[in-house]
Amino acid sequence: MADDLDGMAVFVALADAQGFRAAARRLGVTASAVSQSIRRLEERVGLALVHRTTRSVRLTEAGERLYAVARPALEEVRGVVAALGEAGDEPRGTLRLHVSTGADTVLGGPLLAAFLRAHPRVQLDVSVSDVPLDIVAAGFDGGIQLGEIVEKDMIVVPVTGEIRQVVVGAPDYFARRPPPAHPRDLVDHECLNWRPTADAPGYRWEFTENGRDFSVAVPARMLTNDWSLNLRLARAGVGLTIVYEDQVRDDVARGTLVPVLEEFTTPFPGYYLYYPQRRQASAALRALIDHLRAARRPTPSPKKEPAAKRAAGRAADAHPPRGAKYR
């Protein structure tokens, strides 16, 4: 039985790493030991599980079927073992989170600092990215994302209340160009736009007028997957950009950035921590959940959105500040 579990663990590590040497480094053993373990597992199941080449490893059809079952099963076993080991003890170990851009600013500063002070034996491993992925397959304990994007089979915990976007530009920019009076005027402006990945289209800026949501395909003088770069260029007077209101509150107070089109931007549900229903939450994750719940101040209830919009949000490949409308 122990050999079976060990062989499965080595097989999953090999499939994840896609190479014997890389898997060996992860496991802290030799490449020869990985190869021998896989050969013994193949002998037990009576089928080839991997196609071996000099440079990489590719799973066979049987290997793909085994991996689809073994990967989540091993994660579940590890989670239960970790939870049992932590029972009655203070939270410890590494907590891995996949966090979308924008949400990282919510977590920064006092919120995470207070959590780390309260739990000195917990280490955080935070990956900030808008690339869509399966957090279970990628080995994350949980993620933080806009509520309208989170898959409906996840357990969710609110991190923020409602949030709002704002279009901003520098006084230098408005000295050269009159502020837009309506979102349709943006087509005549220099816009600094965002996209989640290099092969994705630019974000269609979202607005509301008379209770109706609509979006504008703005001309992009700058297109990047780094919203903070757009913000720095906006401060330099290059053009207009759209960001979360909290991200530019200090700039607006100092007068380095000026908001426009405010009557067309309305609040919407904010960020949520999410994790799989089928996985036993570790003590470290439970501690973070308790910390987030305690830190939240009372906020207005999230607005009820039409079912069609919520479904569209969940299906989006990746999200810009609001669960983008891509065409």
C-alpha cells in the first residue's frame, strides 16, 4: 500500500513537472529513482503511463486518466493529514494563494501584516496574476477574485464590500485636452488600457447610464497587462486610464489625478476569498478566513445583478477590473 501511494505521488510530480529531472528536484531524489518508481507503477497497472523522450515526458491516454483522479485525491489526502496534524495546535505551514491583480492592493498593508503578526508560524506564498487556472491542479490552497468571476462550485468568503472604478487623468493632460463629458467621448482621447494576457483583447471600459450597463472599446495609446504601469503614465500626463477608486484616492486628494465621468461609474460587488468545496481547509487557511471576517467593517449588501450578467461573469476567461466584456 505504501509503495502504491509513493508511486502515485511520484507519478503526479512527474506529470506536473513534465520531466524526470524536474520531478526529481521537486521530490529531493535522483532522476533514476523517479524513473524506477514510474516503471514499477506501470508494471502494477499493466499499462504504459508516460511517453519518454530525451527532453520531455508526455502522458499516455491511460496516464491522463490516472492523473485526473490521482492529482485531486492526493491533494485531499494531504489536506486531511495536514489538518489532523494541526488539530489543537496553532496554524503553521505555507499558505498558497492565487490573487488577481487589483486584489493584491486590498491585501497589502495592515490587513496581511496583522495576519502574519497573529500567526508567526504561517508563511504566505502569493502569486499575483490574471491568467485563468485551476487552483486545485496548480496546488493553491485558495484564491482571491472578483465575486462575479469565481466558479460557482467554490466556497466563498467576502474580503471587501462594494468597489468602484474611476476614469482618471493628470491636470497636465486636461490642460491639452478637454475632459470627456460622456463615455462615448473616450474615442477621441489617449487611453491607457489593460488586458489580462498578451493574447487577450483590450478591456472594454464599463459604465452605467440610466440603469443600463454598457461598455466602450477605447483607443489604446498604451496596452499592457500591468495596470500600475498605466497608472504611472496617467500621472505623467500621457493619457486617461481606468482603475479602482481606492487605488487613486490619495492622488485625487493631492490633485495629481483628476476623476472624470463619475456619474457613469457605479459600485459593484467586490473581492472574495474562494477555495474548493471538496478540499479540507488547512488550519492556516481557516485562520486567514477568520482574520478576513474579523477585519471587515459592515458594508452595504452587494447589489443583485441579473442572472445573465452573473453567468457571463463566471464564464469569462480572465477579468479586468470588472469581469470584462470581450468581443
